[in-house]
Amino acid sequence: MFGFDVKIAKIVWTGLLVLLALYVVYSIRQTLLIVTFAIFFSYLIYPLVGYAERLSPRAVPRTALIGLIFGLVFVVLAIAVSVLGSRLADEAAKLSEQLPNLLSVKNISERIPLPHVLEPLREKLVAFLNDQLQSNAGQAVPFVQKMGLHVIYAASNLIYLVLIPVLSFLLIKEAPAMKEKLLISLGGSNTSLWARIIYNLDILMAGYVRALLILSIATFLVYSIVFSLMGLSYALLLGALAGFLEVIPFIGPLIGVAVIMLVSLFTGYEHVFWLLAFIVAYRLFQDYVLNPYLMNAGVEVPPLLVILGLLASEQLGGVAGIFLAVPVVAGLRIILGEVSSPSAPAFRD
């Protein structure tokens, strides 16, 4: 009756090991996040390395070739920063100086357009807004202080901007050997299964990172050019912000659109509805034409799974978790699909 059940003991022991592993992963989540960003950066650089390897003589050492590619990438980034950085800094400084005036009740009451139906209620709406601003003024200072602490914390971790490229260099350099050792360690009768999983995950990450880069650059260029042609203030700054937020699924583009519309309203832009029409048209084109074209089959995830993954990832990792939600969910689908159907052929890009 009180005998020792080996099967139950194995189940309990396995459960404890899984919980321990999850605890260790959660404890070192910041380190894992840095490694993850290094992997993403590696997938951006690796196609250039592969192209250079095909063109260069075999006598050129692979390490030297990778170093040359990294050097060229950083030169291009330095040129881009030198060309656009000063204007972005000027627009950001100008916006920060004008922000108190733009957010004043007087400016809002004078510049924000209202439909003709609501125009008679403008004074009441302004009075209500003024009351809300005064009642919430006490919460503004703690909020600003909290944001300042986040900025200081981020500035204190700028070392990661150096660490991520270094890790990426090492990952690209050791990638073939790491893959071979991983397959040997997994080994046995499941070698072909793990080879297919690694192959599919590799295609998934390459396609996802490539798509994010193209979508971000496209958003930055299109928004900046069109906003400038439309005469919108801070066109380059708003385009850069929208391009940066493009890497955060769903939530990032929505935040970008909200910020653009608020700035246009507070600065008294006269063609707000044309601006909104352009943004809606561009989002439809990007979400239903460009995005599906760039994302290969491995990145396609049902919307319900994406939403659940975003919610869970936000709880676990904040903004970084949201950023990683889609590839993690897509990767889990690939692994579960291969394990449940090990004989299925690997998909190709």
C-alpha cells in the first residue's frame, strides 16, 4: 500500500526538473535577451557573409572575411547616423522645447479641429479638459520621475550595444561547428528529426528578421518622404519613430500611428484627415500585401495564437517579450509539428 512507485517518482522528478529549468531561465532572462538580440543581429549579417564567401577566394580566412563584413556594416551605419542623426536630434530637441506649449489647454482649444456638430461644445470640452489636467497634475511628476529612471537604467546598459555585435561575430564564426556538435549530441535515431527542426527554425528566423528589417526601413522611408511632402512638422522624427516601432508586432504600429496623429493635432496641422487616410492606406498595403509577401510560410501564425502569445510574453518579458512573441510561437509550432509528424519533409523558403 505504501510501496515506492517508480513511474510516479519519475513523473514527479521530471516535473521538478522542468520547474527548475524554467526558474533558471527566468532568473537569467536579461542575459538570454542579450543573446537573443545577438542572434537576431547575426541573421541580419549572415546573408552578407554567405554572399562574400561565394565571391571571395578560398585563401581568405573566414574569420577575416566576417570581420570585414562587420566593419563595412558599421561604416554604413556610421554614415547613416552622421547624415540623419543631426536632423533627428534637432527635431527631437525642438519638439521637447515646444511640448509644454503644445499640450497647453489654450493650444488644444485653438488648434485641434472638431466636426461642425461638436463645434458649439468646444468651450465645454476645453473646460472639461482643463479640469482633468488640473486634477491629474499631481500624478504627472511621479510619472516623469519613473520615466527618467527608465532612461537612466537604459543609459547605464549601453555596454550591451558593444556586446551584441561581439556575440554576433562569435555566433556567425562558430555557427557551422555549433550546428554539427548539436546534432551529434542529440544523435541517435532522431538525428534526421532534429536536423529538420534546426533547418526549419533557421529558415523561420532568417525570414522573420529579414521581413522586420525591410518593413522597418520601408515604413521609415515612406513616412518620412510623404510627411515631408505633406508639410507635416517633425516628419523625419515621426518616420524614424514609426520605423523603430515596426519591429513590435501589432502594438508598435498602433503606438506609432497614435503618436503621429497626436503630434499633427497639437501642432495645428491642417490636413489631418488626409494624413489619416494616407496612414490607413499604407497600413492596409503593408499588412495585407507587403507583410505576407515577406513573411514565409514558417512565420504564419493564427491571429488567436499571436494575441495569446503577445499577452503572455508581455507579462513575462515586457516590451522585449512582445518583440519575441511571434518567432517563439512560430518556432513552437514548427517543433510540435515535426515531433508529431517526424516523417514530414522540411519546408523551403
